[in-house]
Amino acid sequence: MRIRGEHISIVLGGNEILQSVSLDTGDNQFIGIIGPNGSGKTSLLKCIYRVLKPQGGIMFLDGRDMRTLPLKETAKKMGVVSQHNYYNFDFTVREIVLMGRVPHKKPMEPDNPTDFSVVDEALKTVEMESFADRQFSTLSGGEQQRIILARALAQQTKCLILDEPTNHLDVKHQFQLLNLLKRLNLTVIAALHDLNLAVSYCDYIYVLKGGILKGSGSPKTLLTVEFLRDIYEVDTKILEDPESSSIHILFCREET
């Protein structure tokens, strides 16, 4: 699946959150969006999954102008794992994941054996099958994040949009989650804070600062010491792993 944005601009409360940002995903690529807090990463993702309507520019889904597509059609093609997931009612884990089946059903259509089978498989994929009957509100932040991923998997889409997916996860589950995303053979677009995770897992990254696209490219090529100093205003050292040819970014402590 290919998602393309041309000159996306967003103004909220009189502030220009995104300024003519363009991006293009390759089929089944893992795309990272990085940048400091407040750089517009979440707003860009919300434009992609149609929570925000750009004041300028156009988003395309497999070559089709998203403005012409019913929301239900895009929900069949894009699953979303957002940062904050609150529910006013105390749903069970299974009920939360079943919500991912809604785009595939008619209004008021009851859940069927296929839906339950898809949900069970999604919970197994994120290693949360034993939590199916637990109340969602009783779970830790990291456990809730994995359930929301299971809900997105239950949509059976060809693309996943994730906003800080490793937030609240311990180191083990960060790697488990990102390894899973790589194995799924889907188009993945993820906003990430951890630069070393972005380097390790992303095929291509877009870098935002102050709502402006500052650069894009492969992580190893784009993320130089000079570029990182310009974006994050910190000094770094970049080490290359001779075995994997990957790089590791070390942040230098300021002397006091």
C-alpha cells in the first residue's frame, strides 16, 4: 500500500502546525517520522488517518484522493495505534479488540465466528491471549498499548499508523513490538522518539522541526552529527557496528 502527501499544511488556533510537508511511502516500507516535541509528528499522522483535515495539500491512498473516499473504506486499509486511548465504559480486552472488526461489518451486524477467530489470532500475535477477559482499565500502560495494536491487527489492513508505539513499553516489549511490525510485511508509518530504534527498524525517515520538513532519507545517510545538532540542538557521536553496518547514536552530556 502506498500513501502519499503533497504539500500538507495545518493551522490550529492561529498557529501553523505543518508547513507544506510532503511524504511518499513505498509499498511495505517501515517509515519513521522523527523530530523534537511539538514538531508536528502527531498532526501529520492525524492527517494521514483523517482525524485532521489539512488546510492545504492533498493526501493520496494508493493513488486516490482521500477526500473522495468514505471513512469506512480507509478504515479497511489503515489501522491506527494512537498515543492516548481512553474509554468511558469498562470494556473487556476482547471487546476492545473486536472494535477492530467494525469496518468490515454492516450497522448492527452481530459478531460472528470469523470475528472471534480474528480477534483470538490478534491477541495471540501480541502475546496477550490470556488477558482476553480482563477489564481494559485494569491493564498497565504497556499492556493497553499492546491491546490497541491487537485491535489494529484485527482490522486486517495493509497499513498501520502508529504514534509513539513504544511509549510505556519496557525494553523487551519495545523490541518485540518493532520486530513484530517488521515481520508483518505491511506498510508501517510510525512516529518515534528513540533515534536508535528508528535507525534499527526504519527503511526511510522523515524529520520534522517546527512543522517544517527538514530532511528525509535512509537513517544511516541522513542522521549525521551536524544534522542531529541542527534538529535536536545537542551533540552526538555516531558509531558504526562493523557486524551489521548499522549505526548507534550516542548523546554527549553537557559539561557543567
